[in-house]
Amino acid sequence: MAPDELMVGIRFHAMRSGERGSFLKHGLRAAQAIAVVNAACVVKCDDQERVLSARIALGAVAPVVMRAPRAETALQGHRLEDAVVRRAAEIAADEARPIDDVRGSAQFRRAMVTHAVAQVLRDAATGAPAAQLPASPSLLWGSARPMGGRLERMEYHQSAEPIRTRVNGREFVVSGANQKSLLRMLREDLEMIGTKEGCAEGECGACTVFLDGVAVMACLVPAPRAHRADVKTVEGLAVEGRLHPVQQAFVESGAVQCGYCTPGFVMSAVKLLEENPHPSRHEAAQALAGNLCRCTGYYKILDAIERAAQGAGGSA
């Protein structure tokens, strides 16, 4: 893009007849984590299952997303058998240009390219994805489940205009926060410090709040997005001094350790139970994969969700 251009959308063709594809991301966590390595492939085979064309893309192993043309060429005319897949994966790893950083070494990334490319090619060959997600994963959109989280109406906000918003049922007019994130506005201007800043990069989930009924990470939301919108923070869950059932379950299950991550977990758990009042433990773990507990207290947190589900369920 040119310096004065802004990307407003990306469009690409769905896979055509005869094409199969797969994608694999390897991160330090299952959700809301920057990739250490990722790989994608689309292959087209003939009636004899020989590869007519192949496209392999690698991420986080070069300055920008890259193709692996030599690996693609190595697949053409062959069936996706183990020896062919392994060879293509090794070639792709050789084509990668990874670096050392805080998330992984170049050596580790190169080794992971071999694994990732082999996995996506096997998935494409069999049509079976590696990741086993619940049939209907929770989106933390609540019971209304809006289409993609989109608003039913559109609001306009001018740069010099104060932000008029409703937080936990109260109306606020905030001036001077137009360049802030929603997280900063909540903490600094409205003094609602229950919402925590953990990473400021959308990775830890500690700043989870509800915006127009949808769970969002407040550190990634511009404060003006709250203009004429409805926001709920952890301070707004209790009713007349009585804890929300999820909060009570966290207390009774001993799910609170240092407590820093707790508001985000509680908010996500409330939305989970609103969508699915009786999730399995696996479904709960998947739904909360975007919330990070640095004390590794996930067992008690999942116990708390099970306790809340057995009691009041997802009442908000």
C-alpha cells in the first residue's frame, strides 16, 4: 500500500472444485496469541489423487507472509504420500527465513515449519483438520449472538465531540478521551479500575468488557467506539450488593489466585454461560482460551464455571 492508503477489506476466492486446503497456527496459547509459526496450503488433485497444483504459504518466518514455491513444485505430479509430504515440508523449511525473538528461536521456527507444512498437507489429503473444536464453539457474543458483532444502527462521532456513553447502566459524558483506548477511558476517566491492563496487545484477555452485549478486549477498542453504546464492566455484574453467580462460584471454588486475570475470566465466563448454560469442560476451556492466567490456575477456574452452570447458569 502507498503511505496515504488505508486497507478497508480483503477478498479472496473460495476454494474451487477439486481443491482442498488447510491452515495451522502454532502460538504460545490456543487463542489471542501472536503466531510463532503458521502454515496454509491449497492443493488440487486429479482423479488419481496426483497433485495438479499446490500453494503453500508461511507466516511469522519472514518479514511478510511468504510462499514456498520450491516446495509447491516438489508436490506436482505426486500423490500426497508420507515421503512426498515430508520432502515438501523439509524444502519449505529451507525456504523460510525466520529470526530469533522473544517468542521463539529461528532454529525452533524452522523445525516448526517442517511440522506445520507436513500437517496441513496431510489434512488436505484426508480432509480432516488437525484442530478439534466444539461443533458450536462459543463466540462470547451472548444470547443475542449478533451477526459478526455488528450494530443494528450506525453512530457518528466527530473528533472534537465528547464521548457520550452508558456504562453499567449510568450515563457519562467524557471529554479528552478521544485518542484513548476504551480500557484507558474506563480506568482513567471513569475510575473503573476493575478492568485490568495485562498486555495492551489483545493477547491476555484481562481487559474483557461487554460492548453492546458482546465480549471485547477493551485495550483494542478505540474509546470513541463507546459513543452512544452500552458498556458493562466487572463492576456492573453484582446486583444490589449480591455477586453475580459466576463471581460467587469463583469465590466458592477458590478460582482467584493473584486476582489480576479474574475480572477478564469472570466476564468471559458470564458470556459463555449466556450462550451455553451447560458447557462441557472442554467447551469451557475452548471458550476461555483467550484469557491468560499467569498463575496457571485454570483447573479451579473451570471448576468455578461448572459450579456456576450447575447453579444459576448464565443469568446476567
